[in-house]
Amino acid sequence: MTKLAQENNRGIYVLLGVEMVEISSNEAGGGGDGKRSTGCFCLCKKEDFFPEESFQSWGNYMKALGETKMRLRNRLTTRSSEDEEVNAMTERSHNQMKKTLTWFDLIWFGFGAVFGAGIYVLTGLEARRDAGPAIVISFLISGFSAMLCVFCYTEFACEIPVAGGSFAFIRVELGDFLAFIAAGNILFEYIVGGASVARTWTSYFATLLNYKPDDFRIHVRALPENYNHLDPLAVVIPILIAVVACLSTKGSSRFNSTAAMINVAVIFLIIIAGLTKANPENFTTNFAPNGPRGVFTASAVLFFSYIGFDAVSTMAEETKNPGKDIPVGLLGSMSFIICVYCALSVTLCLMQSYTVIDVSAPYSMAFEAVGMKWVKILVAIGAVIGMTTNLLASLIGQARYFTHIGRTHMAPPWLAAIHKKTGTPIHATIVMTLANCIVGFFTDLGILSNLLSIATLFIFTLVAISLLVRRYYVQGETSDSDRNKFIGFLVLIILSSIATSVYWAVSDGWIGYIPTVLIWFLSTLGLKLMVKQARNPKLWGVPLVPWLPAVSIAMNMFLLGSLDAASFIRFGVWTGILLLYYFFVGLHASYDSAMEEADRGNVEAGQPVTAVSS
């Protein structure tokens, strides 16, 4: 079964599951550069990860470091094209992903991707810690912000239907450098999200068997607090799900749809059974114990409950009719989820006072407290199923992100390999699964949720900015006057949104909002009235431009201002690590790849963004 010795100059045999598959050097995601790439997960060489010219010798690498300033300038003032992302980049995987998904698949993928730890765990955590019964308002606020982001994603996914999702969207409109920063945070978002859901799976599985979550974890006193409850199930379950994700996207979709439908049945059961035990006093007494600040703090954390829809955008490359299927799938699933989240949060707070809600398994414990143990068991079953679909959709999304990043050589091109028979990104799936397992094994859910929200809000802000750039700036068509006015209005929208967020974070007053909100409003109005749109959407467009993306920017910034300082510090440390990797590896790899494409006559390396990229 391990006959990996049948190798020639152009390919090797790779063991995948129970089948030997021949993968040529180019088919392993080498980017078509002609350099050797084995495509084997177990037996790999340096050339599989660093085939670029800058990494062929120490002399080449030192020369590349000496050209860092020039190369950085090139990457800062360069952006990809739609054709480059849809055609040239996907060709680097050589084998194509299979177009098997419809709007029906995407609706259930969206539901499965979003419905998980957010509603089953964070509802109890934030109701008890920050918002009280006003948690329903927190869900509405974060849901509204998420829906704005969904609109922005939908237009991009229809017109740039590739596995890269927001990474590809930002790369086309804002250039390589910002795309890399977003890419690093995208991966960070998905690793943290997958790890948190895996740990939540353990919590509900323990509840199902009448155990406490920590009964399935190993307490190691020598490790720091919040990192010392080791979770073996958070390793085993993602590995099993990774096997399903590797075998077939359509098969994964069928499994996800069936499980999500079961979850919907459980949701209606929770609502109906819970309302039979409703006590209005639990909901009306001390409705918002920590005032507006508690409501918005909860909203920032609960935004985590809505993430996952961006994973659906990464499936655009496998969708039969992106222009129709993606809007229906994304907007349909998100609308339903917002309504259900609000209904579930109201039901929970009617059943129990927020002061006694269990933070680990709020719904199960609430039904046990009111004497409905049979419902508790069904809730636990539904929660475990929900966590499973959440993990599956998350893993599928992150693997496709990583695949497209590998196509650009910002990550090792070995990760771009698409399996010829299954049409799935095997290498990227395995790597992301390992990352999820490591983080989930050690890290507490409270830390994970805050980290995830800040990374997600940052990325969604960049996508909204990218949409404005897409609509108002087309190189060679937008006049210098319109370009300069657009840049000025966009900067004012961003700065006024940041100022509003900062004022919210440091002050309890209201007078400071008058200038910041007024500047935001006048800037958006000026953009609407004084700058001509340079591009109209071909398939499906976001309505109310520029108002909708401008509101999305402001909402995301405002929610960022509600997060704690420690989360920003951790976020800053991670971004610093990304920059070190970029300046020493990613910059030179992507530059070499772009120059090689330019030599072949492609346009990706030669489209300067000029002033807009900065």
C-alpha cells in the first residue's frame, strides 16, 4: 500500500485512501513553473514548498532580500484581474474542482456553516455576562451587520467565482499586500473557529451522556490557565470530518443537508417546548443589566455566531450557476438564521433568569432545570449534529481559501493541489485540519470567540472597502478628478467610522458622536452625488451603493470598538507574525511567481493600482 518508489522525472505515485494516484510535477500545485513538485503529503522536498527562483540557493535568497524594497513597491502597486483569478490561478491546480452544487446545496451549507457554537454556547455566555435578556437585541445588531457583509460577498462571489473567497476579492481590488494580510487573518479566523466548534462538540457530547464537559478533558496544572484543559475529542472529530471533506464535495453536501434538516427540527422543538415553560418575568426583569454597552459588547462577540457564510463564497468555483445560486444560497440562509437566533434567545431567557443560565450548555441545562429532561437529550443530539455540520462547512471553506492562496505562491504552491478523481484540495484540507486540532486541543472557548470576532470584523471591513473600490474605480476609465474625490470620501468614511468606534470605547457620553456620524453621512452622500460609478455589476449587484457598504464599514468598526483590549493585543501579535513571514518568504515567492507569469504574457504582474492601492 505504500508503493511510493515508482517515480520518474515527471511524476510519482501517491497513496490517497486506498488508491494509488499518479500526480505529475505540475499537478501538485507547483504553479506551472516547471519545477519539481511531488504532490505527496508524506514524502516532500524543499522544491515542493519553495519552487521559486529566490529560494533555489542562499545566494538567490540574499539577493531577493536586498531587493525587498523594490519588490514590496511592486506588490503594493499591483493588483490581479478577474480573468487572472478565474482562469490563470485555477489552472495552477491543473485538476479542476467539480461543479456539482446548486442553490439548494448552498442554502444548507450556509445553514450548516453558521449554525453551531454561537447559538448553542455563546447565547448563554453573553446573556449571563454582558447583555441579559437584551441578548435578542445583540443578535439583531450583529445579524444586521452580518447581512450587510453577506450582500458585499455575494456580488464578488457571483463575478469572481473562485475558491479564494475574500482573499481573491481583496487581491483584485486592493492589491497583493492587503490580500495577504487578509489571507493570514482569514486562516486565523477559520482555525480559531474550527477549534472553538470542536471544543463545543465535546461539551454537548458530554451533556448527552450525562457527564460534565471537563470529564472528557485532561487537566494539566503545569500549563497556563485557559490552556490547560486538553480536549482529545477536539482532535478526533475534526480528523474524521476531514476524511469526509476529502472524498467528495457533493457527498459532503448531501451529508450536510440531511444533518441540517434534523437540526431545524430540533430548533422548532426547542422553541415550542421552551415556550410552554415561559415566565415573562425572567425576560422583563432587568432587561439590559449592563445597559447599551453590555448589549454592544455582546453583539461584538455574538458576531461569531454568524460567521461561516463566507465559507459558502469559497464554493463558487464548484457551483453550477454562481450568478443565480450564490445570492439565493447566501441571502436565503442568512435571513432564516437571523430569525431563528432571535427566537431561540428569547425562548432561553423566558425559561430561565439570565443570572442562572449555564454558560457551557445553556439549552440543555435550561430544560433540565424546568423538568423536561427528554428535551434536554434531544437538544444535545441536535447540538452535536449542528457542531458536526459546522465543522464540515468550516473545514471545506478554509481548505479552499488555503488552496487559492497557494495558487498565488503566498503560501507554498504544494497546497494548491486538486485531486484528479475527487476534485477536492487534499493537501490544504490535511494541513488546516492539523492546525484546528492543535489549537482546539489546548485553548479555552472564551479566548477563541473573542479572537475570532476581531479577525472576522477586520476582514469583512476590507471586503466592504473592496466593493466601493470595485464600483468607483476602474484603472484607465476613472478620471483623475473622480479618483481623487473617491479616495477623499473613502478615507473620510473609514476615519469617521474609526473615530466613532474609539469614542464608544473610551467615553460614556454622546456629544462626540455628532461630528463623527455627521462626517460619515456627508462623506457617503458626497460619494453618492459627486463621484460617477465606474462599473456596474454584470450578474448580481449590491443595492443602495454606496450606502450599504459604507454602513457595513461603520458597523464593523463599531463592533470592533466593543471588544476588549487583550483581543486587540493578540490580534496585533498575530499580524506582526504575518508581516515577518511576508517580508522574509511570501513577498519573494509571490513576486517571483508574478514575474514568471508576466514573462508568459499574463497581465497579473503588470496592473498597477496607482493611488488607490495605498
